[in-house]
Amino acid sequence: MADRPQPHQLQVHPQFGVGKGYGQQPGQGPSTGKVLLVLALLPVGGTLLALAGLTLMGTVLGLVVSTPVFLLFSPVLVPAALTIGLAVMGFLTSGAFGVTGLSSLSWVFNYFRRAAVPEQLDFAKRRAQDAAAYAGQKTREVGQEIQSKTQEGKRT
């Protein structure tokens, strides 16, 4: 019997605002403003619930009436709906690709326009200029060599 744990005692302290509504004293009912608010909102809620029921009933009735019409015209309506759906999907896809392309170009433009890498851009410009100058020099040399060989060929 010594192995059994001893029972624990739990102390409960009453707190204001718990279980009765925030800010109410124990033993006090709801305020007059809250009662008037419930009385004012009860007819509004009931009216909206009735309108929701009428809307549901009208929707079900319309579906029951229009189902035979849809079945009769389905050989025309199904291809028309598919065509319209594919056309709308095509327009949306085209717009999405356009927005994606524009945002990509904007990102690339802003990336190269940033001031964080001007020395890299200057280095790249200088390398491109050096490569162009080297290619021009090589072209001139090859051109002169070809011209000299053609003149030698004319002399012989």
C-alpha cells in the first residue's frame, strides 16, 4: 500500500469575468444595452435566414426545371462550353505568360541598373573594347597578308 501515490488537492479561486460575461459582477444579469441589441438583431437574423432559404429553394427549383433543357441541348451546349472554356483559359494563360515575361525583363533590367556592380560592368566594357580592338587588328593583318599574296600572284 505504500506504493500508491498520495492524492493531490486542487484549489479553485473564483475570478471575475469568467463564465458570466466579461466585466460582470457575480449574480448580475446582462445589461439593458445587450438585451436591446439581441432584440434588435433577432428579426434581422431571422429575415436573412428566411431569404437564404428562399434563395436555396429557388435555385433547386430552377435546376429541376432547367435540367431537361440542358439534356435536350447538350449536343450543342457541351462543345460550346468547352470552346468558351478553352478560349478563356488561353486568354488567361497568355496574360500570365505576358506578366511573367514583363516581370522577368524588369528584374533583369533592375539587376543590371543597380549601382552595386559598376566596377564589374566597367571591367566587362573594357574587355569587350579590347576584344573588338584585337579582332580589328587581326582583321587588318589578315587583309594585308591576303593583299600581299594576291600582288605576288599577279607578278608571277
